[in-house]
Amino acid sequence: MGGGGAPKPTAEQKAMERAQREQLNKETASSESRLKAIAQKRIGKASLLGTPIQQAEGPAGPTVTKGYQVSKDGGVRKMPFFGRLASATKTNAMLK
């Protein structure tokens, strides 16, 4: 008999729904931009890091620097000092 359905929303209800919809859109946009930034950061890190490079292997024997020499038993020892003007090549020649 005359039931026309749901009543029409008032202006106040329409304004409240619009405000809620705008707030939800802002929150959604904020979440999406935050997730996008996180994803870009991960991609950026992955591309910057790339594949790890392998470490170079060290020498098999002892490392010999200036002023030292390898002894007959394979160890490293300090070369004797023969004066101010002696060079390393002269010292090596004298020892052999």
C-alpha cells in the first residue's frame, strides 16, 4: 500500500558520506605512495648492489715486502743492513 522504499538521504547525510569518501581516498593514496616508495627503494638497492663480486685470493706463500726476503725454509726474514748506501739488489747479490 504505499511503501515507497527507503527515505531519501538528507543534505547532512550526503555531506557526511562525501567527507568519509574523501578521507578514505586520502588514506588510500597515502598508503599507495608509501608502498610505491618502499618498492622503489628495494629495487634501487637491488640494482645498486647487483651481484656480489668474488674476493681475490691471497698469495699462496708469504708476502714479501721491501727490506725482507724469503729464506730457504720458506719463511720471511729481515734482510741484513750493510750501510746507508747499500741497495736491496746489492744486498741480495751479496747473500747468494
